[in-house]
Amino acid sequence: MSEGAFRVLGIDGGGTGSRACLTDGKGQCLQREVGGAALVRPGAEGDTVHVLADLVSRTMDGAGTARPLDRIVAGLAGVGREGTRLDMERRLMATGLARQVRVLTDVEVAFHDAFGSGPGILLIAGTGSVAMARLPSGGIARTGGWGALVGDEGSGWWLGIAGLRAALRGRDGRGPRTILSETLPASMGYPGSSALVHHLWGVPKAEVAALAPRVVEAADGGDAVAGALVEEAVRGIVEHLKALRKEWTTDERPPLALLGGLIVPGGPLRSRLLERLHDEGIRPKEAPPDGARGAAALAREHS
């Protein structure tokens, strides 16, 4: 098969959306599309497959590409466990959209776009938080990424839920007064405390994470409670980096890429994080990695 006829598709799927990149064998991007959230959650795998199948179909239709594709590589949030990853591979294969399907984490495909096979650290702070490194020795290390229950420090979820806790404590008189007591419940459409808490039992992570910019706005406006939460969030993000940087010698500056809605250009925590990184003597790549492009590159390389 000629390189021009070879068709592969890369997917980057996370808690707030999904992106697809269709390329030929030479790496030329033929079509890009965006879709809905593609976080893989226990019991809702079928919903994620439906979102991804729709995304793939629209991408192929937009490029006028016949089914099936030669290969799909999908980098998805929530597939850190091997059983979950293999289950999603089987489910995507069953759609008949590609002859071969490989499922990786969203972190892996973004890392590949940022560094290829070289060393570096990818620091992610979006809905969740995690960091991954390829060490100078060639080994792979990771820190964080343990989810909303026991991890995600410094993420949009962490900052949103911390803001809500502070908001309710302020209302109850158990904590200091804060503007968050009014702005956060109102922004969710549940200004009453009881109705808000009832709503939170079934709320998606992305809805809570969407509160993070409002917490930062309150901090910028001088709210002391919000300011303390924002500083703690930045510390949580930096801790991921410090844990991995120990693998480099003291005079080395590991290549660093930033990803996630909180810390990409224009993100609400980016300027604060860059100040901390400057203090650490690290200058990250300016442009964030493209996970869909990285996934497509991995699909071509494993032909």
C-alpha cells in the first residue's frame, strides 16, 4: 500500500472533549474534528465508544475517506488500568471503523507529540492533574493522576471542589467570609445550599472543574479565601514537577511541556505557574502538545 493511500487516525479524548486527526502515511493531516467528552468511566464505557465512533465517522466523512481506516490510536483519559484499556480496544474494534485499534492514555499520546522518543516532562493540569516523564536513562516515570477521590491536586476539579467547600463553610459561619459563597453556587444554577449539595452527588467532573476560573477571578479581585486556594493549587501542580525533576542532575534543566486548560496559553493559572517555574530555573515549551497529532504519529510509526 502506498503512503498516500494509507489512512490512520489519532484521537485525544478527555473529560471536557475529544479531538481527532486523520493523516496519510506521510503524516499530512487530512481532516480534524472535535467531539464530546471521552473520559472512560466505569459502567459508562459504551457511552464513550458512542462519542468516539461519532467523532471518527465525522472525521472520515469530512475527508471523504472510505471505511475502514488502516489504524486508529486513541489516547483516552481513564484507561490507566490494563483491563480497562484492553476492554476499550475490543469495543472500538467492534465498531468496524478500523482494521487495527490501539488504546493508550491521553497522557501518552500528548507526551509523544511533545518529545517523541526523547526525554522530557509533561505536566498536565486540566480537569485532572498528572505528570509523566521519560528520564535521561530512558525509563518512564509518572506522578499524580490518581483521580478525584484521592488525587488531582491543583486541577480544575480540585480547585472547583475546594472553592465549593469554602463557599459552604463561609455560609455556615464555620469559615471566613468569601465571595465564593455567592458566585460559585449561583454559577452552577443552584444558589441554595441544600439544592447545590444534592446536585453535586451526580455532577460530572467537568462541571465542577469549570468553576476553577471563577475561583481565580475571585482571587484576582482580592478575595483572601480564593487567593489561598489558588496558591495551594499552584503548589500542587509544581509538586508533580518537583517529584519527577529529582531524576535529573541538579545542573540539568529537563525539557518541559504544559498541557490542560488551567496552564496552556490563556489558562487561568498559567501566569502564576510560569512565575514558579522561573524560580525553579525552568522554561517550558511555549506551545502545548497536540494529543491527537501525537496519536496519529504513533499509529503511523507502528505500521
